[in-house]
Amino acid sequence: MLENSVVSRVVELFDSTCISQFESMGCAVHKVDKPSAWPGLLSAHIDAVSKDLSVELLLIAPSPLLAQTMPSGDGYSVADPDLQKDWLLELANRFVGRLKNKLVEHGSVLKIGFPVANDTENDKKVFIKNVQGDEIVRCFEVAGDVAADVIECRLYISLHNEALELLDHEDEDEDWFSESELQDF
């Protein structure tokens, strides 16, 4: 597993993507070995494909972590399970979107699908059983204002073109704009 240099580089980019995403939200984050043991885990699945490469992400998080990292606002509660599910979908989209942006800089353009949420462990297995390619599991402990908890990222990478090479490009933090902030031009 991970013998291909393209797959190894995608994993490197994904690792930095995960950390950058949580740091952009003001959360301290670091890798850990084990996923969360919280009851009530939620999961979301999203994929991105090109003729050369496919990536699929299964993001698994406990409700308290979602409530802790969700942007606060007037008129809604971060404890609302529907909003937590929506936030998880947004996080899955951001993780894969950031990875897509990094891969563009390396000469690989992916099309992102729509994230889909799951409520149970059984639903999670539906996505996993149909995925091919290398499986990379990353668990990140996320510390914010309240407590620390773990989010599990299962990334599946399929290389469709063995001759694919990523451009040699030094990665920079792609946070050139403030997230969730629209400006009138």
C-alpha cells in the first residue's frame, strides 16, 4: 500500500489539508491513533474524480465535536442534530475542496460530488464496501473552546492512470480568503 509516489503525495496533501481546515476555524489539532468512542457518531461521504484519479472521503465525527466547531449564530442552536449533520456535510466538502485546490496546483483537476450524510454505523459500511484503492485512515484530535475530541477521516485513493505525475510544487497555505465570508464587489 502507498507504493505509488502520486498516492503518497495525495496523502501528504490531505494531511496538511485536514490540519489547515481546523486551524482556520481556530481549533488546535493533532494526529492521534484511535477514533472517537462517542455514541451517536455521524458520518458524511464525498468523492472527487478525474480521468486519472479518484478520491473518496468518509468523515466520521461525534456530535459534541460538531457542536463545538460549528460557527455560532443568532436564531439557531449548535445542539440541533440537523444543523450538526449539515455542518458535517460542510466539513466534508471543505476537506475535499481544499485537497482539490492543492491538487490543481500540482496539475490534477478533480470534479467534486455532493456530500451525503449517514446517521448510523451500518450506513457508514455501505460506502466503504464499494470503494476501491488505497485506504488511508487519519484521526485528528480537535481542541476548541470546550473540550477535545477526535474526528476520523477515511480517505480512499484510486489511481486510474499509472503514468500520472503530480507537478513538483511547494505547497502553501491556501487560506487567502476568510472562510464563510462573502464580500460585495
